[in-house]
Amino acid sequence: MWRIALVCVFGALLVWSLRPHPPEAGHVARARWLMGTLWTAWAPAGERAADAQRVGAALDAALDTVASLERRLSNWLPSSELSRLNRSGEAIVSEPLYAVLDSACELAALTGGAFDPTVEALTLAWDLRGSGRTPSESEIETARSAVDWRRLSLEPSTRRVRLDGVRVDLGGIGKGYALDRAGAVLAALGVRGAELDAGGQRWSAGGAPGTTGSSVWVAHPLHRDRGAASVRLASGSLSTSGQSEHPGHVLDPRTGRPVATSASVSVGAASGTRADGLSTSLLVMGRERARAFADKHPEIGVLWLEPEADRVEAEAWNLRVVALAPGVRLTRFSHPEPLARIP
């Protein structure tokens, strides 16, 4: 689904995918097309056939949860709860929709508006769910005047939401929230060691006690079928955002225009919701502001990949890079140099 702050469309057109990691032998896996991308879920099968059946049922339940959230949070579905809210401008909403909106406003405040859930007017102006178009200057200004997360009012006691002339697009946070909810389902059903992959975002329950987690390859910012850097993911989520594959689909909510960059940024965080929202936010901020943000927030890890002539310059803040592909140079990092280079 999604990617916002810069608006992205519910159908995925924008984020870099992590290099795929097929489940290992001895795991149960499920896959389904949801939120505009392929979702894959897997977990250890256990020792008995009954264990594998139980794990499979839990994975199905987790993906069912994602499907249910898609029906609530999608701007692509006219019948979704979010679409109805945008049409009415005010409503008492469900717990999941309220929770996503509350997290979105928190991230908007945290990022100084680089993340903004009220970018729907810009999404429509640029026709990001259609064939795309370049709006006139006056159309951009009109759309920008209808973007301001501070005009989104939330009443926690009643879950009443009011939109003061704005419309909501949850493209930059919805997928991360769905990953968290799917992970919670797996935990409640007693599944351990589960992994979820949703296009450009990975969620991990963590490995066995005493392990350091798994390594995840992040795609080259210009070539999604090539790995650029492998980072350590112990538990939590890693989300990657970029602009080059589908130019124009990442919009800066403050200017109303596409972010002019060929870089990609990956964010590791304890929750999928935060990783999702921050990956697009930091791309909007640009490298210098993103670096400053990471310095102030050591609880998140950040990998910045920027093409430069015939190579890729990489910076890693609060995140361990364990391997680099040819042509990738790590210029700034807060951990020891990579353990390996791929020949």
C-alpha cells in the first residue's frame, strides 16, 4: 500500500523492495497480494505435523488481518472507511483507523511536517492513482492549501475525527501499521521467529534467544533487482523508500512537488508503523536533515544510499551494515566497517 508523507499511492508504486529472502527449509510460508504488493509470511514449522498446521493457520490469520485493514484504510476503495471519512469530513471511526491517524499525527509533529497524512489533495492533483499528470502552478497552490495535519482533529474519548477542509491519505504509514497488527496476531497465537515481508518493508519477530537476528539486503536505489547493502535486523521493522523507479510518486507535502532525488533511505525501528512513516519522511528531508534527525534519535537506524556517477555512496546511522555490493562505498557510519564485501 503505501507510502505517504510524500504521498504515495495505496497501490505501491513507489518504494524500493528489499532483496527477497526465500524462507528456509523447515519453515511454513504463506503469500498473498495485499495493499498493492506481494505479502509473504513465514515461521518455523516446529517438530510435528500438528505444529506446522498450527503455524500455517496463524500465518493465514495474520494475512487475513492485513486484508481487513486494507478494506478500512485504502484510498483506492470508494467503500473503505477512510474513503467515507474523506467524503463526510467528520465521523466516529473504528479503533484501527483511529490508531493509524493518531500515529500519523504523532509522526507529523516529530518530523516537522515532512510527514503529513493530509496529502490527499496533492495525490489527486498529480493523479497518482491514475495515469499521472503535471498540475498547473495554481492547481498545486490550491492543493497545498488543503494540506495541513494540524487541521486533523482527534477526540480520543469518542474516536471522533474531524477534517477541517483536508483529506487523508495513509499511504506512508498504513502498510507499517498492518505489519504491526499482523505481527501481534502471530504473537497472540504463540508463533515465534516469524518474518513478514511486504514489498519495500520487512518485519521480524527476532531470532532465537542469544542470536543477533538476520541480515536483510536493501536494493540498489536505481536497480531494485540488485542488492546494494546488507544490514542487521534483530527484531522490529526495516522500511525502504525511494523515488527513481516511479519518478514523481514521492511528493513533498510542504512544496506540493515531487522530491528531486535518486537516493533511497531505509529506516529500522521497533515498530513497522514508525519505520514506514520515517523512511519517507527522511527522504523528503534530504540527506543533511535526515542525518541530523538520526543523531537525535538513536532508537532508529538509517541507511542512506545515493547514486554518484558510477558508484553508490552509503551512510549508515545507528544501523549495522554487514556487507556491501560492488560499487557501493560506505562513507559515514556509526558502527564498525562492514564484515564483508560481495565480489
